[in-house]
Amino acid sequence: MTNLMRSVSRVLFAVLLLFSLSGCWDNRPVDERDMVFTLGLENGSPKAPLQMVFQFPTPSALIDYAAHKGISPKTSPVADVSGSGPTVAQCFNQGQAQVSRDLYLGQIQLVEVASDLKPDVFSRAVTDLTRIGTMDMTPFMFVTGQDLDSVMRAQTTQAQFPTLYYTSLFTCAHCQTDNLSIKLWQFAADANTPGVDPRLPYVSVDPSSQEIVIDRVALYRHLQFVTALSPTQTQDFGLLKGLANKVSVFIPQGQISLRDIHGQVHLQTVVANGRVQAKFRINLTSTLASTAAVTETPASNAAIASEVSKVLAQQCLSLLQYTQSKDVDPLGIGRMLDWQHPNTFLKFRRWHQEYPKVAMSVQVHLHVYKLGNIK
Amino acid sequence: MNNASKRLPRISGLQFGTMVTAGYMAMGVFYFPRELVTSAGRDGIWGLWLDGLVTFALMGLSFTMSRMVPNETFGQFSSQLLSKPVGVVLGLVTIAYHLLLAVVMVVEFTSLFDNDFLSGTPAWVIMGSLMIASLYMAWFGAATLARVLQAGYIPMVVLSVLTLALAGTVIKHPVLLVPPVNIQLLPLLQGSYRQYFIFIGFEVSITLYPFIRNEDRRLGELYAYGGLASMIGILTVMYEVSIATFGPAYIPLMRWPMVTLMRLVEISGFFIDKWGSLVIVLWTVAVLGFMAVRLWCTAHDLAALFFIRSVGSYRYLLLPVTVVVWIVAILVPNAAISDYITQQYLVPIGLVYLGTIPLLTITVGLLRKKTVRELRVRTEAQATPGSPPE
């Protein structure tokens, strides 16, 4: 082979490699795609039990966003189409039939779920979603009891698109009193693990002010929505789950106010005489915001810490008993039992029948770390 | 006449260690640790370490076998030591085994890319790209391939380890990091057996061994052991992070647990947000390395089988091997089928192959010491290590 032939063959080879590796087959310009940012899941008709809403930014809003322009109050920055069917694929087909561009599911940031979504439909939808390879399993999820479309479209002055408001909030753990964020993979893992019930942040929109409120957690039994905890219960839930960031508490006696309560939790399961015990040990730190008496002696601080520890322990215990009354194990006591005492857990055919019988105990060790600006 | 000493330039000890490690690591890493956890649950970590121990032992056996006639590949001296018919059968099995490994690797990787990244690209194109790139890597022989792997494979492994450390931030259940003590032996052994394909492929050493510079051979063995120890360490980290993130109940339901784990790694604010996805794409280097080493070995084993000089015929053998792998891979419809092939054929055949062939050869070698000595003398006299190719 002459030098010329060798050179030509190498160049041809490089060109061939360049073309074959360039991914031309998958090249779709952004302006030829409707990139779905948010998916909505709700009940459909009996023949088409799943209804999906595909929400995507409008082309003009995307251009404005890229140019760092503000939000136009006149037009909605997002559009949506919906489709229904037995599975995600059929819903997608109906959605695609309503738009002129490629309805692209590779950029989904958020999955919103109606609280009345039937468990079997929900289960199938989650499985289908986790099988869409182009979509990784990182979209955030939440549930709402309100009209899904109104929550999906809720506008705030804080973000260009509704999706961005939710994702920026959920991405920032310290922007929430309790870190309630749940991603698709976390929800799917909990939904498929014995001994734990999944949970989701519960979102509501104030009908008059249109403000988005996220301070509650929704509990599921398997994939059946059971209840949404109150904001106070949600704070206690955060303490029990180690999700608390800046919980505050007020004790009327002594006018004690503590803020920035956060810390670690350790769950241990014990089997004694055939009975399961769940022991929560919660170590918290906090800042003393105010008291009736102006004091900063170590003894009085220790007394405050001890008093608040008792109150928080009692609140947490009440919450645990409440979950037992609902036969819901959102804290994964059964799962921990499975990991720590697998033989005992295997004996229970239905964990939900055993869960209400578990003996709960909560120990809280609160440390008043900072004293705030009181003197 | 087709002895390895005539295929200079030879490779260094580190290059040998890198090539042997590249010859097995990519296989099955995408599935990992699904098979272990599906069978053994939380005990899977013990299964992984058991696999590692078995591999250390089998690697030791294969080096002992190679040391008997260090200047000839197993394919070359097996006919003379074990008789021609046995040598031919073993040669055919070795070639078929390398080809099957290559096909399964191509199907696996193509399936992953087709599903997650290039859903619009036909599978034959992805496979074709893989084959062309790995052919190019193998084209210039062992020394060039080894240097390419040193330049591409080692940095990729380092980057993956750093990304795994980042993946540690998504751990949900730290309690699962502690290996369980109440082990159930049978599920553990089952998991260990099913997961063993992650170590299958290191037998490239029996073809590669004569290509190490004579003075570097002991060092080469040490590097291969070191590579194995590193890979067991990396796999341990992979296992621990994935089980403490997803839990033992969810991993068996996942298609590609390690890929999903890496895709969870996001660096908010960094100019590449989905950092883990980028690292998965970089794993292409590992796959190409695996494929190139396989092609290289198959070409040399074919040369040994047909008693032809691989110095001259290497590239002519490499081309048809590449085409065969590409065509057979296209015929396998999806990764579920390749998974079936792995579990039904590759793992059992691999374990028998890796265990019995060195034992048989070493035993026969002990019984036929004179033949071994003659083979050694004959092959050592032919070329001075380090001299230019003839």
C-alpha cells in the first residue's frame, strides 16, 4: 500500500468514525421539540383510567427565558395537552396527536399527582415512567387534592415557569422548614420496598391569593392516598425522619420559643417476647429565640432543653400513634425490622396488620446551641 | 514458529496489568449488583468478596500455567503439551468463548445506549461504531493497544471512582453500609455464582503473557493482581453505595442499577449539571478496551489454531473476527437475551474453563516435565527480548 493510499484510507476511516459516532439520528433541535417539563397524573374514565397532562413551555416563553426577560403577565408561559388511556404510552400518543412538534419526555422535571389517583393506575404509571430510558429518575414529585391543572399552572413572581418554582424549592433543602422533597426514584424505591409506605409533599394553592403552600406531607398506604398531615404534624414528621431544617416550637409555659431545630435521628427495632419495639433517638440542636425571663445561665438553658425535649418527644409519639391508627408506616419501621431482624419480619405476612401493635418509644435530646440575641 | 517473541515490541508490566483488567471489568458492570442482590439480598457483599477471592486463585493458576512456557501463548503450546486434538478443541473453545463475550458486551452496551441516550439511532449503527472503534484500537497490536488503554482507561477509572464518591451523597440508608453477619450460605453462593460474570474475561492473560518483556513478567503479574484488588475495591464501593441508596428490595427490579445510580449524580451549578450521565458515556472507553482486547486475543488464538504466523496474519484475522462479532450481535434482539446467554452459558462455561484448563495443563506439565523443558528451551532461544521485530 502506497503512502498516499494509506493516508487516504486513514482519512476515510476518521470520517466514517466521525459520522457514525455523531448521533445524527437523535439530533432534534430544541425549537423542533415541545420539551415536557411537568407531567400530571390523574384519574381518567373507566376505559382509559389514566389521564396525563403534558405541560411544556411555549416557544416565545423559552426565547424570553433564554434572553433573561421577565415574565409576561398577559400570556401564559406554558401550554399543555392531555391524553388518557390505560398506560403512559397511550396517553403519550394522544398528547403527541395534539401538537406539531416532537413531544419530548427527556427533560421532565416534575411529576404532579392527584390525591384521588387509583392505586393500580398509579402503580402502573410509576412503573411506566421508570422505564422511559431518556428520562432519568430524578424528577421531583408531589401530590395535591386540588384541581391538578390549577396547581400545575399556578403562577408566582418568583420563577418564570411554574415548574421552576417547584424545582428550585425542592432542590434547595434549606429553603424548606422540613426537607419534603421526593424524587421519582425515591418514591419508586419506597413503593417497592416491604415495610415502608411512600410519602409525598402535599401542595395546595390558595384560591384567592394564588400562593403556593407546601408545608404538609401526604401519607400513602402502598399507593393509596390516606391522609395529609397537618403543618404541625409535618414538623414532627420531619423530626422523626431527620428531615427538619428550621422547625420552631413555642412552649406557653415560660413563653419559650426555639427556632432552627434540626438534627439526626436513629431508629432501632427490638424484638422482646415476640413483640416489636421501635425506638427513636433524636438528637437536636436549636437556637433559643425568646423566653419570658431574661437569663442565660447553663442551668436554666438545660432546664429549657429538657422541657422542650419532653414536649417534642410527646408530640412525636402522638404522631406515631396517629400513623398506627391509620395503618400507615411512613417511617419505615417495618423496613428497619426487616434489615435488623429479618427472621422476625418474615413471620409477618401482612406488615400493616402488625404495625399498629408496635410499641413505640421516642427519646429527644435537644441541645440549645445558640442563644440568639437575647440578654 | 509463530511464537510471541517475534511480535515485538512487547508490553511492560503495567501495560499487561491494565490490559488484563480492561479485559474483564466492563463486562456486567451496568447490571451490577442486581444479580448479587436478587439472590443474596444484603448478604451480596460477601458474595462479591467471595467472587474476588476465587478470581485471585484462578488468576494465580493461570499465571502458573503461563509461566510453564512463558514465551508461547496457551493456544500455541497446548497442542504440543496436551496433544493436538485436545489443543485444537481447547483452541476452538477459547475462540468461541472470546467471541461470545464480545457479542454479549456489544449487545449490552448497545441496549443501554439505545434505551437511555440514543433512542433514535438504529442498533446496528451503534454496534458498528463500537466495532470500528475497537478494531482501530486493536489494529496496531498489543503495545499500541496497551498505551491507548493506559491513556484512556486509567483516567476513566479514576473519574468513575470520584463520581462514585459524589454518589455517596444520595445514600438514603447508611445502616445498610454495614455488612450483615447472619449470613445465609445458599443464597449467597447462588448470588456469587450469578454475579461472577463481572470477573470473567481476565483469561486474556494466557494469550497476553508472552508479550510482556521478560524482565517485567513478575511485575506484570503483580500489576494484574493489583488491578484485581483495585477492581474489587471499586466494586465494593459501587455495591455499598447502590444498596444504601436503593435498598435490597428495589435493586432486583432495576434494569441497570449502576447506570441509574450514576445518573442520579448531579452537580447543581456546575456547567455540566448531569455529571453522572457524562461519566456513563465515558464508560465507552472501558467497553472499547474490553472489545479491543477481546479482538486482539481472538486474532492471536486463531493464528495459533491454524498454525500460521500471527505477525503477518494478525490484521487479516482481526477484520473477519470484527465482522463476525458485529453480525452476531445484530442477530441478538436485546439485552434480556444476552443476559440469558450470560447466565446459561458464559458463567458456567467460564468457571469450568478458568478452573479446569490451568489445573489440567499444570498437572500434565508436571507429568511431562521433559516436554515442558524442551518447549521452554526452543521458544527462549528464538529472539532476544527487546529486539526489533523481524
